[in-house]
Amino acid sequence: MEDKLWILEDLNMLYIRQIAQSLQDTDIQKRIDHEVRMREGAVKLLGACTQKEQALEAAKNLLICNNRIMTYMSELQHRKEEQVLQHSTRRYLYSVCMD
């Protein structure tokens, strides 16, 4: 079951990267990649923790990374929606002008 979740997560990240590339936003793509690496490190650290405080700190870092990734994803989605809306508006205006 856990393997399926990782596969879905990987596919989701691939989709996010494709959106960032289509928007030509390398800054946000770099921030997402950084947070993904940080999250992978937090997961490894969480698995290796032997003390309660370490585990708590690693879990906190994991939640923070996930939250940042979700925020970046929302920002990308918003930008993509704006791009689609602008494109649709231009197409509509062009068709009205041609009539």
C-alpha cells in the first residue's frame, strides 16, 4: 500500500513539474524540487530517529515541507488557471472581432 502512495506522489510531482515548465516558471520549480529533497531527508531522518525529540522535530519538518509543497502547487494551479482564462478571453475576443 505504501508503495502505491509513493507512486501516486511521484506522478503528482511529475504533473506539477510539467505545469511549472509550461508556465516557464523555473523559480517555483526549483523551490518545489528543494522542498521535495528536504521532505525525502525528513522521511529518512524520521525512520532513523531513536529519541522522541528527534522524531518530533523530523515529523515537524516533514509537515512543514508538505505544507510548502502544497502552497507552491496551489500557486502553480492558480497561475495555470489565469493563463487558460487569458487564452480563452483572447480567443473569444478574436472570434467576436472576426464576425
